[in-house]
Amino acid sequence: MIPGARRARAGAGAAWDGPCPRPSETAAADRVQTDSVSDSNLELGLLDVALEAARASAAELRPRFGHRQNEVRSKSTPTDLVSDADVAAESAIRRVLAERRPGDAILGEEGGATGEGALRWVIDPLDGTINFLFGVPQFAVSVACEDRDGALVGVVLDPIREECFSATRSGAAECNGEAITASRRSELATALVATGFGYDSDVRARQAAVLTRVLPRIRDIRRAGAAALDLAWCASGRYDAYYERGVKPWDHAAGGLIAARAGLERRTLEATGEDAEGLLVAPAALVDELLALVLGSS
């Protein structure tokens, strides 16, 4: 049994007793010298809120995982589902934010945009809903806070493996309080690359065409079904790179920051007439080559 699983399964909303330590002294020590003390303190304070919010969401998800969910309904397509677990988990995050950051705006996958303020929380209470509903233990909670310049803090919490990935704009990327470093691979032919697919059949057909270009040029491809975890796993070196179109802000706000702070380069996949905007992350030595391959310009 996973440590802490017995108490976590006692009932929905039970206190989360897994990881997500408070911001570490290591993270504070790794602040870049140009950051002011007030900026560092703000980031650490926001990170503490993000960690609490992620734990609250996880406490709703853990006891529900592996059981039939009520109120399952479709969203954009019949294969794009949302359950009562998504809704309960987002409500838990919003309660934490209402208590600790009542003046901030929120953008959530289920609840949409609410509030106003210079800071905005971008939240996905259950990234990997299909995996969750099918009993596949590959899903996560994603919580980020951003200002007009982008993400300030990000947390991706895997409730099953009890792994909590986090980063601040000026601090190190961490997993369970320990610093993590991304891949420094220099040859695309040996790279393990993650990706994801959309729900619409026409979109998937175009994504398959991209895959036929990419797959022969890399070591292998992985499609796990949770963008936030894909990015976190890139940050920790489990994958070398990741690309996907059609991801939403709540899919990548936290994971994208964590990947960047772990040392990866980020590129935007610009929207085209048919394809939505996307994201690509990879080591500096691979990013341009992989980008050209995905775009079909190599």
C-alpha cells in the first residue's frame, strides 16, 4: 500500500497526508540575485497556497479513484468526459483560494473564469480524467499562479505515486522538496518524446500525420494522457521532450514553469488554419530540430 493511503481513503475530503512539503530552504537559496526579497517572499507565499490547494484537491480524488463515478458527462466530444470527481476537486481548490487569496482571479477547467485581480490562479483539479475514470493511475492536480508576465509558481501533484513537483519563477524545480534536473540529451535519435492527442477525430488524423514524421527520427514516443504529468516528467528527466497541440492554459501553466526551471527550452506551436496552438519543451540541443520536425519544415 502507498504510504498514507489508508487514511486518504477514509472518505472524500479527508486531509491529504502525502507529500507537497512547504517551500524549502533550498528553493529560497536558489533565487537569482536580481530578484528582490519582496519578490522571493511573494513567490514562496504563493507556492505555499498552491501546495495547500493541490493537497485539498488530492484529498477529493484519492478516495474516489478505482470506483464508479456518478454524474459523468461529455464536454467537447463524446470522448471528452468530466465527472463529479473533477467538480469536487476543483471546488476544494477554490475553497482554499477563497480563504487565502480572496482578491485573486481564477481560471479553472470546470468552473471557468471568476474574479478579478493582478494575479490569476490557473487550475486543473484532475488532469487525466479519462485515465481516472478507467482506473489508470496516471493523473494529477495542476495549480499555478500567474501575473501579466506568466507563471509565478506551479505545482503538479500525482496523488497515486505521491510525487509533488513544484517550482517558482526564480527558484529551482523540485519533486517532494528535492531539486530535479531535466535531460541534457544532445541527439534526437536517442530521445524519448511524450505527446498527446485531441478528442476530435479530424484533429487526431492530423496529429497522426505528425507522428509519422516524428517517430522514425527518435528513440520512441509515449502517450500517457496527462499533459501536466508529461511536463513534470520531462522536468525530472524521465522524458527528454514533449509536444502537443490543443492544450489549454490549465494543462500547462504549472508544468510548463516546472519544466523551464528544470532547464528545458519552451517553444510555442503557433495556431494554423486547422490546428490549435500548442507547446513544445526539449533540451536546448534538441529543441529547434524537434520543432522543425513537428512543424514539417525539416
